Amino acid sequence: MKHPIRYFMAFLLIAAFPACGPQVVAVDINVQLFSDDAPLAQEGITIVLSDAGGNVTFGAVTDASGTAAFKVNPGSYTASATFKSAEDGKLITLNGSNTNIDVTGQSGEKFLLILQKVEIRQLIIKEFYTGGCPKNDNSGAFTDDKYIIIYNNSEVEADASDVVIGAISPYNANASNKYFTKDGLVYENDSWLPAGGVVWYFTSPVKIPAYSQIVVAVFGAIDHTATVTASVNLADPDYYWMSNADIPAITNAKYVVSDVIPPSHYLSGYQINRQNAWTISNTAPALFMAIMGKSELEALCTNTADYDLTAGTNDISWAVKMPKANVIGALEVYAAASLEACHPRFSSDVNTGHIVMTGQLGYTIYRNVDKEATEALPENEGKLVYNYSGGTEDVGGTTDPSGIDAEASIAAGAHIIYLQTNDSGKDYHQRRIASLKQ
Amino acid sequence: MPGFRRLLPILLALLLPAALHAQSYTISGTVIDKSSGEPVEFATVVIEATEQWAVADEKGRFTISNISAGKTVLSTSCLGYVTNTQELTVTKSIDNLKIKLDLDNLALEEAVVTAKENGNSATTARIIDKTALEHVQMMNVSDISSLLPGGATQSNVLTSEKRFDLRAGGASEDGNSSFGTAVEVDGVRLSNNASYSDIKGVPTNNIASANVESVEVITGVPSVEYGDMGSGVVKINTKKGKTPWSVTMSTSPKTKQLSVSKGFGFGVTGKGASMGVLNTSLEYTRSISEPMSPYTSYLRRQMSLTYSNMISTGAFASRPLRYSIGVTGNLGGYDNSADPDKFTDTFSRQRDNSVRANFNANWLLSLAWITNIEINASAVYSDKLLRENKNFHESVTQVSLHSVENGYIMSEPYSVNGPNGAVMIPAGTWYNVLAVDDRPLTTKLALKANWARKFGEVNNKLKIGGDWNMDQNFGIGTYSEDLSTAPTFREYRYCDNPSMNNFAAYIEDNLMLPVGQGRLNLIAGLRNDNTYIKGSAYGLTTSLSPRFNAKYSVLDAASRQDKILRDLSFRGSWGVAVKQPSFSILYPVPSYLDINVFTSTASADNVVYRAYYVRPKTIEYNAALRWQKNHQAEFGIDADIAGNKLSLVAFYNKTIDSYLLETEYERFDYKYTSTADVQGLPIPATDRIYTLNPATGTVTVSDKTGALQPIEAVNSTRKQFISTVFDANELSPITRCGLEWILELKEIRPIHTSIRIDGNFYSYNAVDTDMAAYSPYTTVGADGQPFRYVGYYVGGNAIANGREARAVNNNITLVTRIPQVRMIVSVKLESSLLNYSRSLSERPDGKRSYRVDNRADFLNYDESASIYDGESYAALFPDYYVSWDNPEPQPFLEKLRWAKDNDAALYADLSKLVVTSNYLYQFSKDYISPYFSANFSVTKEIGDLASVSFYANNFFNNMGQVWSTKTKTYSSLSPRYIPSFYYGLTVRFKF
């Protein structure tokens, strides 16, 4: 109804010259999906063909070869298609249009629809609980209850089998950082990030359903609430555990796992630095998540000739050069108690900004909700819970500006899409209580 | 020793003529108070040349018999009086000699508040007397180190241990210098030999400071009478004799002190025999570490009783016997239990209790063949019990290991099986008190005979003696008051180790002869130490310590008081001192490698079974261990130029065979059972019982219900190196040399002010070239298994294996005496004019470290470049390595280069043995910019009744910064380089 005059004029033309010239005969044409310089054999994708005026549209679904068949009158058309797919753990939007579909009347003509890939991270770090909580007798902080939540931020099942988790050196943002000079990070324009400590990987295939999560216990995959009521229960058969069983030098007694967690949920790791436990910061970590095949990871982590030795002596502060291209998630945390001494550890093309955390009080770093995207999901109608009050803005911390209470909404059956801006300061807030505590 | 063998006949030839007997006389007289004319009872009169003595009776009378003719120096001293020295020419017996003693107070023109050179010593020795001690208001006797040339004032709190460390640069230096500094209180040697914790000198915190009369610090080559030392002797003398009541009250922001002392004279018997004198002293001192939180404290409560007397009647009339017997007890120590900043009920308390007992007898025989005989016996028993109450929390069951047996062990609950080698502690929160019982005992018995004769103008003193000392420890080491919740520790009973006994014999001759206008003093001595450790593989160890001193006083000072050059003397010393080892060297506390070979999954109630392989790390006996020696040499000049006194002394100390502990590795393999290997077993987790075969390490999982058969868990073999420790000597010597100066300018009469300039230049150089093994433990090999290579490095695996340092410190002290109002004021400007140090990486046969531009590219180094040429990174490679599979040493660099191109896994592993420097400035010269601090002290006497002293250290409150040329950064002066502004007040009453 946008152009009623056009419709009316077209009607007049057809009505005025019904018997003039040869009769128009529709012909068969094919439109082939094409991506990365090759035909894309993607079945079930709807290709839309519309005429130059946009008055007539046709739709056809691709077959196994990625080809859709149309029967149209000769003329100029535009073909377009858009769909999401998962590739290497990344959510891909394939999007493209071809405005040069000129149908001449010859049947069987074949046209290409070239698609561009737009990457959307399917797997995200939803939460990192690392600061610990007060012990029952207030004798100090309990920090053996760390966990990481990996979330599938899409409607497509995610394959997390090749997810690796690690931390960027130095392990405290406020520590002396030999990578940071007055000119900024020395690897700002390089293709890698210095990963130290231990680089962890899953030992069994891991699938994460749409809008679902897995919990990875860092040290103790047990019920910590038995001795620390403010802590969390990580003894859950669905949870995962960073196991020290196959890393001979990681001998710290804090590595324990509950009976209920199957060995298939044990992660293993490559030890990079000299230590008896993964030195992940309680107050100011730089956590990353990457996708890397097992053989590639082994080559990266065992070839010390390619290590970066900028940070220190022997293998105490060595780092592997984790390719930025493999990194799919980055979380930069600064310690509230020593904010001025903190420096960034992710280059700006991976992450900008930081979230500030106060440790030892049970606070956790939790991802903010993508309000627009979440509200746009039709299935969320009536399920979203607003007036989020779980932040720490009242004690000088931060909260989720979306106002959506993600955990309450999930409990109500909603699908949450979390924010992805590659800016930890925008993507995360300091939550008052670990989400597993609820 | 061939040189000494040649010298000995010459020495004997000089002495043998002394067998000739000479005519002898008697000196008798009275010692009186110069101002009151009252007799001075207990004044000691000594013939310096022969050390013949007498003690004045209640009427001040004294008699010394058997004195040779000729010039002699008579020295008279008594507590509270200035020592009187006068020269007499003895041609006949002297009767009714009147010796008048001046009261030692600030009414005197010559009151001294700095360290005085001991002019009678042929080596460098300095005396700090009562006036100086009161003026400086020491709380710890080691505080007097600041009065030595170039000495810097340190923080004077007692909550941290302090020690004497003479002619050395501090704890960061090699060679255990403080361990080699001998400390004696009234002749009682305080020893740290029986310590199991460190190789350091004896802490001086528990020595009462208020009752100290004087301190003599011998930094040069001391008499052979002093053994078991390396670098100097500190002799602390407490107050003796009949004294008035003395009450001292001191306060400063961190320390409070109250002391009372009195010397009671008991008069004489009806037959006129002295009934002696009893010296008593009580001191209460409490020091806190921080005024803002005055709860962490050190307490010293000390009582001292010393009875001394002389038997000079009857058979002893002409051969008096002087003796004293004393006992000192101290109760106190460190305590932070009251600190509210600590978590509830946690504390750390360490006793510093001690009992010192001593007996001394000196019998003046004055025979032709023996002058006197002296016997000393002492015992020092200390109780240093440390108790620490700690709060523990674990979210799963934990294991505390107490097993000392080699082998596998599975944790067991204490509640089920009682004490065991691997106690399983339930999850939760608990407290436990862990204690270390440390009770060292040092006993000593010494016998010494002196034979002094005068041959014309030649004085000769021959000293022959022997001593026995024993160190033992009666402590039971570490123990817990509740074994069910104790953390991991191993019983190691100190008391089960044998005592260390040392038998020594020595001979020393001291010859004084006139040469030209002056005198030449020659001292030669030889000490033989035999250390015997019963039941120890070290058995009997013998060592010799020759020492020589010579002093030539060019001029006759007494006759030249109107000349420009009034006195001039030269002195030189050389000697060897042997330091016995401490128990931390002889019997190091064993350590254990506890390898976690199995960890079960956690049950619903968080019970986790853990198994370990316990491997005692053997303390190996080293048959080649040698006792640490110190070679000392010095040369000094002393001059008096128109009343301006100059003292210069250059010294050279070389420490050889210093003690250290080194590490060796042995191959080892064990069975490892992974958590994953038992998690999936069919026996339900809640029904599992884990047992371990202690011989094979196999874990068996049983079903407590009996429904399923036991299952042996799969295991794998892990191979790794484990370390052992052995005693060793540092092969390379540690050298220290320097120059000390003191210039005391003549007093500026109109303003009653004298200026003293003292300082020192100090140089230190040490490079460790011992071949030392190293294998990183908390890392893995390229194959993911325990790291299995050991590197052997010259000087160890630290990037630097040595250090050089140089320092110039200079103090300027202005002392204003106002005798009219009995006041003395001093201002001391302490300055550090040079503070230089540099890390070294050296070896005798070439380069130890290489200059690299990129640490990752450590093989690409320039052979010709030096690590000392500007800033750069440095790389250190082991000389060779061994692997678990091949014990044959392999050349490291050659293999590393080969592996880089041919064997990535080997390259990855060997790379972990390469050491690179952390900083570009690692080997840069570090000059700390000069800095200054000023101290102010004033002492005022109020009649004879009271005196008040006040001091303010760093009274300008210098809070500046110093610049480091190495790090190119500024850092705060205080408290690292100079103490923070601090002040104190002391009030003394005498009545």
C-alpha cells in the first residue's frame, strides 16, 4: 500500500493492451548459494526473488546442493537470503543479495547468490565467580569456590568441544606488567595474546543447547556450602571441573571433585608456568575463552620455542601466544582496591574496557542482558522479569542497565540474549550474589 | 703453617731467658675518693704489664707483692669513678701510695659519649663506657653499633631480632658474618650454635641494657683466648662492686623501661676478711612494634645476682683469690595475642627466657713461674618455645602428614585409628596450636694461666690456657597440642641429637719492649680447636688458629704533651679464626617430599581420601665438610697531633669455607592413580572404601556393603627427580676490606665543644662458584609428565651468583660539655656518601652469563659482549644436565642447539633449565644517592641524685628520597635507609 498509484497504473497498462505483442512465457531459473568462493551446499534456506519494482516476490527453498528453483517471467529480479549458522563455535549470519538476476526467457539459467559471513559469538562467558566470599567465622575469604559459566547466546545448539579457557598475563591487572609500557600494550598490533598459567580444554565432546549454559568449577567441584554458607554448591552432575589429575605438577589440595561429576566432565590443561595450581586472580583476572582444536592447542602449548618470554625468568612467567583470531570471549576485571595500578591486558581489537570488582564479599561478574534482542524474541512474551535489583550499584559497584533480571526471567522460561560489545565495562556488571547461589 | 713453625723457635728463644729470677718489691697504699676523701672499697688496682692486681678493702687499702723493679703502669678502677692510670718507677717497695679517684660524672671536662679507642690493645678495640651508654639510651646492646666508625643508627624496637655484625654489610651478604661475631656478657659466651633455625649470630634482645657498665668491641684480631668466632668479639660488662641504688626509667613511643640496681657490700668479718659484695639488678622492658596498635610486643624481665669477693687473708694474704658467681634470669619474649587486628584467638608467642650462670676465680699467685691462674665456668640455658595458634578452614577433608617413613601411605581419620602418619581432618573450621620447642644449652669451662715477667725494660706475658665448650639442645622440636587437627609437621627431637663439644688449647705470648723513644708490643698466639661430635659421622675435627699482633708506639706520649706530634703508633695484625658449625648445619631439620599419588572423589559429606608417597629428603653427611674460617688482617695508625687524635685502620677479611646447604637430585618413580580412574568404577561412590598397598602403591576400592568385589584401580608410573640436601662449604672466598677513621679534634675551649669525625669505607665481594644442581619441581615436561632433567650450574641457578658492594659512611659528632651545669649535648650527622652494589655473574674459567637482546632468543647471544656493558638481558645455561633416563652428564648448550632443530620436545624441556634475567638493569651498577640523618642527644645531671637524658633520632624528620642508578627510581629514605623520626627520655636516680 505504499505505492497505490503504481499498482493502479500497472493495472491500466495490462487492461489497455491485453492482445498486444507476443504472449509472455514463464521460464525456469536456478539460484545457487555461494560463499567463500565456492558453492554453499546448504539445504532448506529460503531464497527470495523479487522483481525490480518489488511488486512481485517469489520464494523457494534450497535443495541439498544449495540451489533453489524458480519459475518466473523474464525480467530483472533481485535474489536475497539470510540465515544463521554455527561454525567453529561461532554463530555466523550469512547474508547476501544479487540485484543482477536478469531473466532473458531462456529456461534453465543459473544465477549465483553470494553470501557474506557476519560473525556473532555463539558462546559467551556469562559469569565468572572468582572473588570468593566470607567464611562463616569471618576469619577471611574463601576463594576455592570459583566457577565459570559458558552460555550459548543463540537459538542454535553450540558445540563447545574445542573451547579452551585461560588467563592473560599477568594474572592480576594491578601487578607489575612487563607487557604494558607508556605506549600501551606491546602486543597491541600483534596477532596474539600472552596466555600464562594453565590453558584448559574439554576432554569430551560438549554440546550446549540454545540459550543454555554449562558450569565449570575451577578448583573444588564440591558442595562448598557445607562449610561456608555464603558459598556455592558445585557438586552437580551437569557441572564440569578443571581437573589436575593429568597435570603432575598441579598438586594443590584445593583440586577436588564430587562423586557425582562424571570423568567426561573433567577438563584437562597444558601447564605453561611453574606453579602448583592455576594462578587465576581473586580480584583482577583477565579471562579468555577461545576455540582451538586439540592438536593445534597441543602444538601451541608444548612448543616452547614459540613462547613469549617478555614477562619473566625461566618458565615462571612465560606465556603462549594465543592467536587473537581464536579468542571468542574476553573478560577484563580490575580490582576496586587498587584501581589506579591496573592496566589492560587485552588488545583493543579483542576487548575494550573493564569491569571493576571487589573481592571476598561473594560478588560475581555477571553479563548484562541485550535488552532489545531479548525482548525481540517472540517466545519471551510475558516471561521477562524486570526491575533487576541484583547489582551492586548501591555499594559503589555496578548493575545491569537493561533492568531485566536475567536469572529470574530464565526461571520463568524466557530466553536471554546477553550483550556483546567486546567491552567488558559494558558487557558485565558486578552482581551481588553468584547466580548459582539462587 | 710452615711460617708459624719457623717463628715458634724464635719466640721460645725470646722467652726462655725469663726463667732467670729477678728482685721483687711491694706496692701498697690507699684508694680514696678525690672529692670526699672517703676510701673507695672494691677499687681494683692492676699492674698493667704483669696483670698483678689487688682489691681495696673497706678502708681503701691495697697491697700488690712481687713487683719487678723498673717503670710500671698502675691502673685503678672502680664503678662510678674514672679509671686512674699512673706510671711508677719501682726501685724499692712503695708504701702509703695515695690513689685519688674522680667521680665519673658530667662535672668532668673529659666526659666522653662516643666509642673510645682502647689504647692498650695491639689490635682494633673500642670501648663504650657508661657515660656514652647512658647518653645513647640503648634498649638493645646492639644499638651501640652506631657508635663505631661510620655506624648508622637503626630502629631500636625489640619486636624484631637484632644482632651484632661487625665489619660486614648485613644479612644480604654471604659468609654468615653475624654468626661469626662472638658476644660475651661478663665472660659468658652467648652462642647460637645449638640453633636449628638459622646460621646467624646470637640475638641480643634478651640482654638487659640498663645494667651494662661498658662494652668493648674488638673488631681486629683478638687474642687466641677467643675461639669459635670469625669476625670480632663483643664483650659486655655489667655493673660490679658496691654501688648505690640506681633507678632508671625510660620511655619512648615504642619502648618503656624500668630498672633498679644496687651493689650491696657486706662489710668484713671479725677477722677483717671481706664478706664480699652482691650486685643485684632488675629490669622490666616492654617494646611494641607499632604505637598505633600497641599490642604486638616484646617483653624483657630480667633479674641478675652477682656475688663477688676476695680472699686475701691467712694463706691467701700474699696470694689473693678473687672470685665471683652470678646468675641472670630473663623471662619474656614476643607476643601478639592481644592484637585485635588478628583474627580471634589466633596468636604467635615466642618465649625468650634464659638463665645465665657463671663462676669466675682469679688467683694471683705471683710466683716465679706463674703469675696468676684463672678459671671460668658458665652455662647459658634458653627457652625459646614458639607457640602459634592458627585458624584453619577446609571445605573437604584434609590430610596432615606426620609420617617419617619412606613409602606409600593412605589418609586415615584420627577419630578411627588415632595418631597415624596421614591424619584425615574433617572438613570445617578449627584451631590448632603448633609449637616449636627450642631449648639450647651452652656450657663452657676455661682455665688460663698467666706468667708475667719483666726483664729489664722488657715486659713479657705468656698465656696458656684451655677451654671446653659444649652446645646441646634439649628442645623436642615441633609438636602439636592436638594431633587430630595439627597441620603437616614431622617430629624431629632436637634433644636426640648429640652435643657438640669443643676442646681447645692455646698459647700466646705478649712481649713489650722499648724501641727508641717508644715501645714495641708483639703478640703471637696459636689456638688449637678440636670439635668432637659424639655419635656423628663428623667425629673429631681439628683446626689451628694462629694470630699475630704488633704495635709500635713510636713516641713516648707522656713526655711530649707540649709537642706538635704527641703520639704516634703503628699496629698490624693477622690471624685466623675458626667458627664451629651450628646445629642447622650439623643436623638440619629433615624435610620431606610428599607426593600426592591419589585423590578420591568427594562424597556428599565432602570426605576425600588422599594417598601420598612420603620421601624423606635425606640430609647427607659430607665427609669433606670443613669448618668455616676467617682470615683477618689489619694495619692501623694512631696519632696525636697537637691534641687532635687520629686513628686510621685498614682491614682485610677473607672468609673461606663458609657454610651452606646444597641440593642434589636422585631418580625416583612412583605409582599414580588418577581420580578419573576410580570415579567410574561400578561400586557406588557412597559405598566405597579406599585402601592402599603400602608396598606397591596400588589403590583398591572396596564395597562397604559387600555386594561387589573389591577392585584394584588402574595406575600409571610417574618418574621424576627428587631432591636431597647436604652440607657444603662455599668454595670461593668472601672478601671484605675497608678503612676506618676517627678524627677527634681538640676541644674548642670557649664553647666547650669538640668535634669528632668518624667513618668507614667498606668493600665486599663474593662470588659463589660451587657447582649446584637444580631441577624445577612444579612444572611438567613436554610429554606432560613430571619434569625429568637436572641442570648443573656454576654458582647455582640464580642469574647472579655474586655481589660486590662498596660504601662510605661518615659521621660528624659535635659534643658540647658544660661541666658547670653537668650537662652534655651531642649532635650527630650521619651520612652515607657512597652506597654502591652490583650483582655479579662470574666463574673462574670464562663467562657464566651471556648478554641477549631478546630473552626468547637466548641462543642468539654475542659471545664477545659483556653483561656489564650497559643494560641488557642475560642468559645463564647449566654446564651440563642429566635426564631421568640417562644419568650420564650431557653438555647443555651443545644439546640445546641440536634440539632446537631436531627435537622439539627436548628443546622444550631443556629450555626450562635456561635462566634469563628479569630486568634489563640486572647487572647495572647501583649507586644510591647520598643521604643524611641527624641525631640529637642531651644528658643533664641534677646534682648527684638524678640525671635526665633525651634523644631525638632523625630529628629533622628527613623523609626525602634517594635515587637508584640501577632501577632509575626514587625510593623513600625512611625506614629502609635511615630510621623514622624517633625520640626517647630517660630519668635516672641514684641514692
